[in-house]
Amino acid sequence: MTTSVESPDAHPESMADHAYRLLRQQLVLLDIAPGAPIAENRLAAELGVGRTPLREALKRLEADHLVVTFSRRGTFATNVDITELSGISEMRQALVPLAARKAAQQRGGSVRGALAEEVQRLTALESDSDIDARQLLEGDLRIHRLISRASENLYLEETLVRLDSLVTRMWCAMLDRIPPMDEHVMEHVALIEAVLGGEAERAEELAAGHVAHFDRVVRAVV
């Protein structure tokens, strides 16, 4: 079982939302392998939901490019295509800094407390000589979602959640080829501090550097 990477939400969760959230996490972190068939009966039982909420969740996941449905064949987890990195990075290079700037203008907004907790979590991890790659992946994704939420722009948040999910899948798929990413994840400390301190320009600059860093690391090994 994985640690949740979802950002806080004050609204009650429907069964379809519940299924969507849990399945998205499994797909993003490759607990459901790329290309694997989605067995609806088994997943409905595992998640404790009916077939209708599960199918609603799968429709949303298809819009997120995490599953694909073929007529008479069924639904499958999408493959991870590294050639898509260029287009995704182009979007993230424009939108992640924008979200960071807006989050800083809000000083963390409704997720200020959760962002402060992430600084404490990262500080504790920094002193750990044996950081688990899974923890880094989950932490990176969780922080990006929190900053997107802190932008207080629903459309920006929804777009970035999709893009960050796709990038995280690439990261997971390349874990055996890329160098340790602890330094990359620790970059979030300065970024979060800039957000909480209301330093909009600095937050924007740090976010741009963070996205560029990941892009360079991946391109170096493909």
C-alpha cells in the first residue's frame, strides 16, 4: 500500500471520486503496469465501489491519458512514451512557474499548513542517508499538487495535475536509468519557503529551474 499523494480537499468524496483517486495513484506510480488490462470486476471489489462509479472513474482517467479503451478489447493502462516529454515539458515550463507565482501571492492559500508540513518532512529526509526512491516520487508529486492547489486557479490546477501525473510515470519507468533524484526533490524546500513567504518572483524562478532540472536529467539518458 502506498502513501497518499493527494492534496487536502474539504469536500466529501463520492464513490466515483474515491475510485478515480486511488486508481490514478496506482497508474501514476506504475503499481498498475503500463499496458496492463484493467479488470473491472476485480478493481471494483478491491476499491469497494460498484461498476458504475468505477466506469465513471475510468472515463476521467482516459481523459487524463492514463488509460485507453479499445472496442471489444477492453480498457488498458496507457504505455509510457518518453517521446512525449518534449511537449509535456513545454507546457510545464510555462505553467509550473505560473502556479508557483500565484501560490506565493496567496502565501500558500488553503494548503499553507500542508506545505509547511512538507518542508518538515523534507528536512527530516535530508538527514536520511538511505532515502527510499518511492518516498521521493510520492513527495515530489504531492508537493506539485499542493502548489497547484495553492494557485487558487482550478483550471491551472487541473491541467498541472494531469501533466505532473504523466511526468511522474516517466520518472517511475526510468528509475533504473536516471541518477538519484534526492537533490531534485530537496529543491522544493526553497520553493515552498518562497511560496509561504509571499516571494512571488523567487518562487517563479525556482519553479522554472526545477522543471528544467528534471528535463535535463531525463534527456541525458534517453
